[in-house]
Amino acid sequence: MDMKKRVSLELRHRSPTEVQELVLDNCRSGEGKIEGITAEFSNLELLSLINVGLTSVADVPKLDKLKKLELSDNRISGGLEVLAERLVNLTHLNLSGNKFKDISTLEPLKKLPQLKSLDLFNCEVTNLADYRESIFKLLPQLTYLDGYDIDDCEASDSDGEGDGVEDEDEEEGESEDFEEEEEEDEEDVVAEEDDDDDDSADDEDGEVNGDVDSEDDDDDEEDEDDDDEDSSPAKGEKRKRDPEDEDDEDDD
């Protein structure tokens, strides 16, 4: 896909002034030049043109708010003066994988007072003796070269970028953990209440069963009493018959 068409797609029915980040990686530039990007992108802060076949940056427009420019994996070998003229607030510049061979080709970057981070990975210039010392001497405003400062300390979180996002993520994570704990506590309370209800139900069942058993025992005792009463007259009758038996014996 050519660069002009890609720019149109990335706009997504927005006006250029509404765009703050524009990523056109892996599209194709016509004749190795920047196309479709104009000064109308006045609020653009990030522009990424990785592996688009650029050989020149001569057609980059004036973008006063641009802070980060990604130009890695192209075929640029010089002509950086235009960057110093049109991107005056640039802080991060990635030129990795291009055709820079000499320190002198980077001298125009001295006119970018806000430049803090420069990447030149996989450029021939990195093979020069005292490469790092020479670049830091040429560009004293730099904080990081190829991701490390002058004392070889690695850059952390892209020189402070994204700290706010990480803090928000941590806060959201803590909030989610707190909500999960609250939900777990509520579940425990509900479970305890269910257990208490079950215990109460068991106790009530026990009491009811106990009352029923007691009533059954009382009925059994009453039945025994009735049996005793029924058997008593029979004994009386037997005692009444005994004298008669005695008289018969006397007659004999």
C-alpha cells in the first residue's frame, strides 16, 4: 500500500488537526520520499515511518509539536538539516538500520535543543572507534544514545514515558483486587449465614422429632396402662371362683 492511501486510512474520517499519533510502518513511499503528510497535522506528536523505503527526509513538513520520530529500517544517509529546521521540539529520534557512515552526517542534530534520545543501531557509524564518546561530545543535549546514557546506564521506561499509565494500571489493579476481596468476604458471610440456617433447621427438626418421640412414648405408656386395667377383672373373677371350688372340695 502506498503512503498516501495509508495516511487516508489512518485518518478514519478525522481531520489532520485531530491526529496526535500517526503510524505508517511498512507502507511504500513513492521515490523514497515522504508523501501525504502535510503541515495540517499541526498537533502531531508521534510519527512512525519504519521500513517504508525512505531515502530522504527532505519532504517532511513543519510540525512544531512533533516529539518522537521513528525512521528505522530505511535507506537514509544524510540530509538531516531539514529535521532541525522543521521539527524544533523533537525529543526522540530513531535512525536505526539506515546508511549513516560518518559522525559528520549527524552534525545537523546539534540544532535540536530538545533532543534527548537518539538511536543508531545497525548503522555503520556505530563501528567507528570512540563512537559513543564522539556522539555525546557532538550532541551534549543527549541523555540516551542507543538506549544508554553516557555512564552506560540503561534508559528506564523510555526516559519516563508511560509512568503515568503504569501508575493508573497499578491503581486499577489494586482497585480490582480490593473489589475481589470484598466479593470474597460477602460470599463468606453468605456461606456462614447459610450454615447457620442449616444448623437452625436441623435443631428445629431435632426438636420436632424429639416431641414426636415423646408423644409416641406417652402413647405407649397409656396403652400399657389400659392393658393392665383390662387384665385386672380377670384376676378378680378368678378370686371369686376360688371359694366355689373350695365348697366343692368340702362336699367331696
